[in-house]
Amino acid sequence: MIKRTNVVPKEMEAIKNRFHYNPGVKAGNLLFIAGQVGRDANLNVVAGKEAQFVQAFENVKKVLTAAGATFDDVVDMVTYHTDMRDLQLFITVKDRYYTGEYPAWTGKDWSDARAATEAGRGSAAEERHPALPRSTPTSILPQDTGEEVRT
């Protein structure tokens, strides 16, 4: 069995307490980070697209830091975009954080999901959080260094 360690930065304890999940989980030498959105430590969505993108990346950075990793350790990133017109702004913000090694990146167009929600056919999560940022980094793994990432 692989050793599992939960990663919960102090600023993200409210997430674990309220929603009952860990912002990060280390399994062996891999770090899995839950999807992050543009919410502050009080779980309030910040105003503005760019500010939400920045906050989402800051949240990822908190988990990486707590696990002893950096953005240079990230090898995979998946983002969900409800408005592809925001892609260039998202890339601009992303490039402030990935300044060395770039991860593999899959950006998914979820504009149909947003339209379905607005028409009453979407997910409950989208309905409860209509102000979620237009895209969120979700799946992040550190490079395989052969050693466990330590907190």
C-alpha cells in the first residue's frame, strides 16, 4: 500500500471543515491537488476574471508549498473554461506562475455546460456557484524524483 498524506494548508482548513475534502493528497511521491477556484480563505469568490484566475493559482501554490513543491514540479494541468474568450487572459496569468518548466496542459471548453446551466439543465455545482472563475487548474502532479515530497 502506498503511503498517503493529506495536505491541508492552514489557510485552507475551512475547505476541509465545510466541504469534507483535502486540498491535496500525497500518495508516494505524487501530489494530487483538488480543483481550485478563485476563492479566498473565507471561501468568498473574489471579484473579476483576472483576480479569480490569480486566486486559483495562489490556492494551488499554497498546496504545492505545503507539500514542499513548486510550479516547476507540476507535470500535468487540466483547466475547464466556460468562456474560451478568456483563454488569453488565463494564459497570461498562468505564465506568471509557470516560469520554468511548463506542464502538459489540457484546456477543456465547458461553454456548453455553462449554457445548459443557464437553461436549467446544468450541474448543481454550477447552479450553486455561478460566480466560479471561468477556468480552474485541477489535476496537478509533481515530477517523479524518486523521493517522497515532504511537508
